Amino acid sequence: MKLHFTTTHQDHRVALLAALAITIHIIESAFPSPLPGIKPGLANVVTLFTFMMYGWKTALQVSLLRVIISSLLLGTFLSPTFLLSLCGALLSLSSLILVQLPFRLLPAKIDHQPGAIGYAIIASISHMSGQFLMAWYFFIPHPGLFKLLPIFITFAVILGIVSGIITQLTISQLTSKQIQRSHLRPDI
Amino acid sequence: MTSIKGLILFKPADIIILISAGLLTLWLYSVFWFDNSQQGEADRLLLQFADNDAIEYPLNKEQIITIKGRLGPALIEIKQGKARFIHSSCRNQFCVFHGWLTIAGDTTACLPNRISISLKGSANDYDAIAGAQ
């Protein structure tokens, strides 16, 4: 008996983006970090890109797939690292949704929405705070840990701007050129 | 609006978000690094020997506690809401040289003698910001 799966355009797109995010995530985890807990978070560029181009549902799929599959590949599934990663990913995506919500309700005549940089800063700050609170609550419940929070948030803002610029450049490349016929073609 | 080759990088909302992120960061620095008012008043001393349960002493009563450690007796003085080791039977005397413990969260341990003391405030430990210095 043969199994038949009918895959849609959307499935292909999710698979493509998730594969990209997983690859970036794994390459990035091979590099040593100057400070524990601080990583460029380039895999989040893919999440943010997905969020801005295809909406939050696709972004949620891509983001969950990335966290679960890359942790399986790295051998950290269900470990503290995995929990931190999952918590950060979910929190950053939900804050993106929350920020976008009021703009969706506004009349769409004028585009008031933040660009990639604004979203990236929000995502990276909430990713960092999510991981930080998780680490503090479950692993190191010591009030002294909060002395590190300002440093972490400073780096989150800086790295957020960097990944926002990368995302914006990617989006403008993709929307302007030959990508119109591939799986990454926007629906709009 | 800043742009690279006609590409808009910063939209107005981005600048608002960037400024608020900067303010948030500054606020975090001011709260967690430069605000010492939250470093709670301590009101009791916890004294622990080896694996025994910690014993609590109020800080408002001046007294000198004698406790027998693994190597010998240690004397701990409580005075004016502060506490310190004044004598210990260990070799290095780190615990004595540490001096006064003054704010909630301050801790000194004499490892050879297996005695540790720390100050606690009335507030819930995990809600207070009580880093040393």
C-alpha cells in the first residue's frame, strides 16, 4: 500500500522556511558566544521574515518546527536549553502578534505599521526577557541574576537592530525581483 | 527616514520603538544597577551549621552567639542590625575578615568550620533585589 500525501503550496513554503531556519540555527550554535546567553539570533530573521510576509500562523509553524527539529538534531530536545529556546520563540512571536494587532484594526489606507527593524527590536527584547525569566524562575532563582538583565537587554536591542536590517534587506530583495514564481512568493 | 539606495529602513513607528527600547534599557540600568534603596533592610540572621536546619536570630537584639563548629567554637556578633564573625577556629579567618554583613542577602561562610551566616529581609526573597555591594 502506498501512502499518499497531498501537499499544498503553503506546506512547501513552511517546509522551505523551516529548513532555512533550522540550518541557520544549527550553524549558529556551532559558534562560541562571547557572553553566555548572548547570540546573534539569526534564525529569528527567518521567523520575522515569515511573520511579515505570510502572517503569524505561518510564522508560528516555522518557529515551532525550528525549535523542535533543531533541538532533536543538536541533542537538546526537552533539555533546559530546549525549554529556554521554546519559551523565547513563543514569547517573541506572541509579542509580535500583540504589537501588530492594533495596526490590523486601523484602516489600512495609510501604512502605520512598524518596519522590520521595529518588529525585530520587539522580538529580540521579548525573546531575551522570556529566556531570562525562564532561567531565573526554573534554574537560578537568585535575585542577583537581575544585575545581568540590563546588559542582556542592551545586547538584545543592538542585535535586534542588526537582524531587523537583515530582514528588511531580504524582504525588499524578495518583493522586488525574480522570486515571484517560487514558493516564497507572497500571497498578497 | 533613513534609506539605503531608495530602500526605507526606518519607518516612523520603528523610531518610536527604538526610542522606547532605549528608554527601557536605561530604566533597567537605573533600577538594577544604581538604585540601592531596594536593597532591603535585613531584620534577621540565619545561622547554619553543616546540614542542620538554619537557626534564626533577630537583628534588633544585640548579642554574641557562640556556636560549636566542626573545628571549634565560633563567635558571631549581632549589633545595630548588622552581624559579623568576631572569632572563628579556622585557619584562614576569611569569615572574620569579611567584616560586617549589613543588607539582606549578605552572606559569609566559614567552610572549614562548616558555619554560614546570612541576613534576610522581611520581604519575599525572590521579589526583592538584594545583590551585594
